[in-house]
Amino acid sequence: MKRDSLFFKISCASYCVSALSVLLAFLGDYKGNGAAVFFAVLTGVLFWGGIIVGTALLVLVNSHRKKNFSTPKDRRTDWRRFGILNFFSHRIAQVIDIAMGAFFVLFLVSMFIPAVSQNISLVLFSLLLLSAFMHSMFNGVNYIYIIHINEERRK
């Protein structure tokens, strides 16, 4: 069970790397010199690698949760929904959900105002993607499972 907590943390970190790798697009260019091509390739590798590693570890945590943890009957309907469909499930999730909404609005505004540069829009998109990943992680059933096993470990 301690391993599940570690897997969840690594999964969160992988999704963070994936979302923030979009910022490397500033340095990358497939038509540029060797360093620019390297950063262009690195952007894609980190983006897709982060998603693949994060998802694989989350699938492991999910399978362990299904084997080791039974949900309380009064909360069973809440547990069946995916994290992407839950909002404001606890304090950390509330902060992330508010940030996601703010980044979404800022990103939309930046897309339709010509004076805002594409660089600002790219940064806002990266932050929106990060907050969307974290929204799904921290509103999901696996986070509740991780909280539960951490509380049991403290006892």
C-alpha cells in the first residue's frame, strides 16, 4: 500500500512534466539548428512520455484500490464517477478547480485579444493543461484511496 502512494505521487509528477513540457516549445524548432531540433523532439517525448507513465502508474494504483479497498455504501455513488466529472470534492480539489476555471477563462480571453502574444497564450494553455490533469487526479477515487491508506499508515 505504501507503494500505491508512491505510484500516485510519481503519476502526478509525470502529468506535471507532460503539461509543463509544452513550455519547451519556446526553445524548439524542427527547422532550426541541432539544439532547437533537440528541444522540439524533447517536447514531444516529455509530453507523451509523461502521459503514458502517469496513466500506467494510475492504472496500477486503480487495480490495487479495487483489490484492497472497499468503498463505504453511503458514498458508493460518488466513487463511481471519474475524477474529471467530480468538482469541489475536498479542499485541495477546490483550489485546483478554481485555478482550472481561472486558467480556462484567461486562456480564452488571450486567444481572442490580438494584443496578447502567442507566448502568453502558450503559457496559459500549459497551466490550463496542468490544472486539468490535477483536477482529474485530485477529484478521483484513487486520491481518496491514497488519503485512506496514508491515514491507516499513521495509526
